[in-house]
Amino acid sequence: MAGRLPQWSAITAAWQRSFTRKKASGPAWRCCSALPKSPGNCERSAVLVIPAIDLRDGKCVRLRQGDYAQETVYSSQPWEMALHWQKLGARYLHLVDLDGAKTGQVENGTAIKGILEKVSIPCELGGGIRSEETIQKVLDWGIDRVIVGTKGLHDTEWLGRMAGKFPRRIALGIDARGGKVAVQGWLEESLVTVDELVKKVNHLPLAAIIFTDISKDGMLAGPNVEATRLVQQATAIPVIASGGVTTVGDIAQLRQASIQACIVGKALYDGKLTLEDALAAAGEID
């Protein structure tokens, strides 16, 4: 089928080499969020590697730098991709409703529920999460935590109420370009700086902050480790790195910086990085 990885070709063969996973002491994110942030312990702390599944028109796709005109379709059956990552050792999945990010409401519900029916690992969801009703709905579907972006930026009081109502089930997605926060599915750049936003939400019972440097996303150019590290230093909320993670060296840098988790997308789909190698570099497997 056009747009799909053909029989997973040689990439799958490389991914399916046998390996031994470390036994987790609890659910993936609960374990990750409890990791100490002391730089002196960074060599012993694993980074949780989270494969990304971006959804548009019911398909699994990737965008280049968040540009909806630069789309690559990887699968017309997203649940197959989700199950594939789980079988290869992923302990958490990052789902994004790209259509919802533009319209302000969840648009790929069928695909999302299809994924949740097939996998046994927890999933987070972002894109179109802008109301309490939507949060409750997707949590009822089985989503582990929801990612709030645009709505949380425009209305931090609402974000505070939602964090209080759903403690540790809300993650704040901070998408930035040049130090400024981007909104509306990366289509608009606000005047709010990353530092300002982090200070506003630092007291909230959020599950995580997902920090994405848009200039790195989909470019296979490496993550902005320094910017991510600065965000982590400014908050007690667990920080997840997103955008540009391409090599085992990138993951090693994030681990050295004591970043607790990272989202990996295009590099996995294009075969630049195998999930096995990513998990090994992250310290998740022996």
C-alpha cells in the first residue's frame, strides 16, 4: 500500500534482533517520573524512550518542522505501528492528533481507540485537547495522560483547574521556536517566552512538560539539549524532550543531562535509528 513501509523491509529485520529488557519496578512513566534529577546520578538513570505516532486523516504520518504541506504517510493503519513499537520494547507511546491541533477538537478518535484496543502499554495524547469534556472523554477511552498546548497557554487559570481536577494526568506541551511558544498546531508564534510559561505553571500538579524545539522536529539534526536542560532546571515537573532525536549519541546526551524521557519520531520511521539501539543508549535494556 502506498505510503506504508513495505513489509517493514530491511528496517524491520534490523529492529527485530533479540534483546533482554530490564525489569521495571512499576508502570513506565511512574518509574520514570520518580528518577532523581541529581546530575551526579545521571549515568545510572535511564531515559524513557517514547515512540511517536502522529495521526492525520486516520493515518500515521510525519510532518517536517510542523509543516502540514510537508507530510509523509507511513501507515494507513496506525494501530499496526503502535503494536509494532510495543513488540519491539516500547513502554509508552506518544499520540498526536494533527487534525485536532488545527480544529481544536479530537478528530482521529477512531484511530486513537483502535490503538488503545490493540496495545497494553500506556499512551499519551495531544492535539485538540481544549476542554474538560474532551479530557474526560479521552481518559475514559483509556488514554493515560492528555497533553494540553494552545488552551493551556491562552488560559493558565483553566490549566490550573484541569490540573487540579485531573492531577498527574495532564502534561503541558511547550512547542517553541527561537525561545517563543508556538500555538495552534505550530501555525502561530506567540509573544510568550518559554521561561515565562514555565514560571506560570511550575506550581501545578502536572504529569510532565513536553518541550519541543520546532526548528529541530523532523529535521534529523539532533535535539536542542541545552534548551531542554534549561527548562528542566527551571521546574520540578518532569521534562520530556521532543524534536530532532536521531542517533544514539543524541539519547546519550539527554541521559547525561538527566533528561527523564524523550520522544522519537522520524528517525525511527526512516530507519536512521532502531528502537533497540535507542533503548540500549537510554539504559532501558541490557
